[in-house]
Amino acid sequence: MKILLVGSGGREHALGWKLKQNPETVLHSAPGSPALKRLGEIHPVGVDNLEGLRDLARTLDPDLVIIGPELPLVMGLADILREEKFNVFGPSRDAARLEGSKVFAKDFMVRHGLPTANYAVFYDESEAKSYLDKTSYPAVLKADGLAGGKGVIVCGGRAAAMNALDTLRATGAGKRIIVEEFLAGEEISFLAVTDGKTVLPLPSSQDHKTISDGDKGPNTGGMGAYSPAPLANDFLKNHVMETIMKPAIEGMAAEGNPFVGVLYAGLMVTLAGPRLLEFNARFGDPETQAILPLIESDLAETLLAAASKTLPDRELAISPKSCVCVVMSSEGYPGPHRLDDPITGLDAANALPDTVVFEAGVAERDGIPVTAGGRVLGVTATGATLKDAVDRAYEAAKLVDFKGAHYRRDIAAKAFKVNPLSG
Ligand SMILES: Nc1ncnc2c1ncn2[C@@H]1O[C@H](COP(=O)(O)OP(=O)(O)O)[C@@H](O)[C@H]1O
Ligand SMILES: [Mg+2]
């Protein structure tokens, strides 16, 4: 099967790695990365160059195109490729509004009775300000559009909310602002593969967004993940499938925007049950790095079946093991950070059993791997228990080094706390 994978990050390395476990897979990536080059051929076409990607697809004539990041989905890459009759794993532009517009997503949730926080939408800043004068705190302010993880601010009081309005305006994604009720609880990520009709859950996971241990410091693109999350027991998984995932996919189809791809629900598990914080329209990063090693079904076949709307109504085969991904980042990240530092120890880490280092921001200089991004690596290990997986991932992380390397020491620690929400 000839596959064109769009993207270049750690998520795409994990996808390429998993797809190549099928010996029939011939992998092409655009723009790809040094890691993806080791798995196939890479083509220097950016993820936002829709015409370039269409031309590349015409030349390669792949059996399947998988779109990794949100930007090309929201821009309509899937539509352009479907017009050319390609099998595309990824939602249309209209369906990707579930991620691309938080206002669309919230209104959709209400239209279809999906559980979510109460909210109000403002088109006008002075109206938002007078609402913020009288609302209760904490309150959550959200910019409507894609903001690269910088579009949501939890505000403890009115003064913070006024500052947040300015910050959100500066992202350029904040023409419309949502003010949302604050939800207390614990977050999990719940992903499902769908062909627009059949919905197959992937293992649950938990992301770690802040830069420092104990969920302290500024938010990042994600500093680590583990799967499955013990909080998502069978009861909760079933409940989320029946009350959130399936109704969402039915709702999109009923509105004439069938959703094909990965539907990602960001959930707050509250004492009153799971509540939707957001939808994403693609595989999460770094959740994917922790989820894919647990999937025993053939990924290429599964995604092709979804893309061609023939997904069998049969649960995916999932390993009973656990998996942990520890992200190593550059000094300074998520602010201005170091770059171009040589990385050592990758081969030694990759040689450990059940361990793989996914490369997120790595370039090659004179044949040597160097840092080329804020998030550099996702050191990933599986184990019979979550504890084994944690120990292995950290053992591997210790072998890898670059100047100013940073990583959290508490990935998955939450899973070992007694949780009043479970059971
Ligand atoms: N209603 C809410 N109550 C409490 N925390 C929230 C709420 N909405 C969002 N958050 C916090 O903000 C983070 C980012 O919000 P989210 O809606 O996932 O947007 P994005 O991922 O696009 O930045 C969430 O992971 C969660 O920690
Ligand atoms: Mg989120």
C-alpha cells in the first residue's frame, strides 16, 4: 500500500513507524523529517501548500493519504484531494470546524445534547467586558480560531479576564470570544477512528500540558502522555462512546458534514460525569506516540478502511500493556529556545527493549542529529504495567542528551494517585 503522510512532527514519526510495521507499506511523507526519511521517501512540500500537495499526490498516486496536523485540514486539503478521487484519512474543511472554530464546536455540542460547560459567545469586546464584570470566577476565555494552544486562558478574577481579552486579541484567532464556565476535575483524551458512521475507540490517554512537574509553569504543545488512563475504566469508556463520540459522529452526518478521520475529545471528568472541553479533528500530539504502540490491528488497513468508508464494526485489537511518552524539549521552550545542539544517545535508547524515540524537532547536520524545535523528542516505552513503562521510558531518556535538554519527571504520576473520580 502506497501511503502519503502529510506532516513532520513526533506524531507523524509515530504514524510512519506504526504504518511501516505492515511490510507492504511504501511510505512517502511531506514535508517529512530525517526520521521519516529513514522510513521512506520525503518530499519538500509544506503542510499549508495545498496545491503543492495536490500535485505531489497526482505524481505519487497513493492508495491512501493521511493528514496529520490540523492546519491543512482546516484549510481544506482533504476536500481538494477527495475531488481527485484519493482515499483521504482526515475530515473535510467543514467537518474540521469541530476543531477550527470553537464557537462552531460549542454550538454543535448544544445542538446535539453533548455534555459541555455553559458558555456565552461575544462578537463585540465591550459586550464581553460588561459580561465579565458580572460573571462568576474562575471563568475560561477562549478564542474562536486555531491558536496553536495559546487560545485558552483560565481566569481567576475580573482583572485577569480583562488582560486575557487583550492576549487573545493578539493571537489573531479571537474575533469571537467564548466565556465558559470553569469545570473542576481531571482531563483525559479520548480518540476514535471513524469513517463517518462507524466509530472505533482508541486507547484512552492523558497529556501533560505544562512545562514543569506538578502541572506548573506555562502551557506547551504537550510534555508527555501515557496510555491507557486508569481513570477511563470500561464504564467511563462506554459512557463516553454512547453519550459523546457516537452522537457527535451521527450529528455531523445528519448536518451533511460526515466526519472521516480521528475525532479527538478533550474531556474533563467531573464529579457529575465527563464534560467536553473541546474537539480536535486529528491525532493528538503527543498522545499518538503513547497510543499507537498499543494498537495491534493493522493501522494502514484500518485508516484505509476509514478513508474509503468501509470501516468494519469490530473493535480494534489493543494490547493490554501500557505506554509512556516523555517529551524532551529545548532549553527556553515554550519561549524562545536553543536550537542546533547535537543530540547523543539516540541509538542506545532505541536499542532498549520495547523503546522507541519519536523525533519531533530533529534535523541532521553533517550526518549528526541536532535539535531543530522546541519539542525535540518523544522517548516512548511500553511495559506490562504502567509502572514498567514509566521506568523504561525514563531509563531511555537518561541515555539521550543535548545541551539544555529538559523533560518532566512526573509523566503518568497522576495515574498512581488515589482518584476520587474513579469508580
Ligand atoms: N471549561 C473549562 N474548565 C476548566 N479548564 C478548562 C476549560 N476549558 C479549557 N480548560 C483548560 O484549558 C486547556 C485548553 O483548552 P482547550 O479547550 O483544550 O483548547 P486548546 O487545546 O485549543 O488550547 C484545557 O486542556 C484545560 O486544561
Ligand atoms: Mg486542548
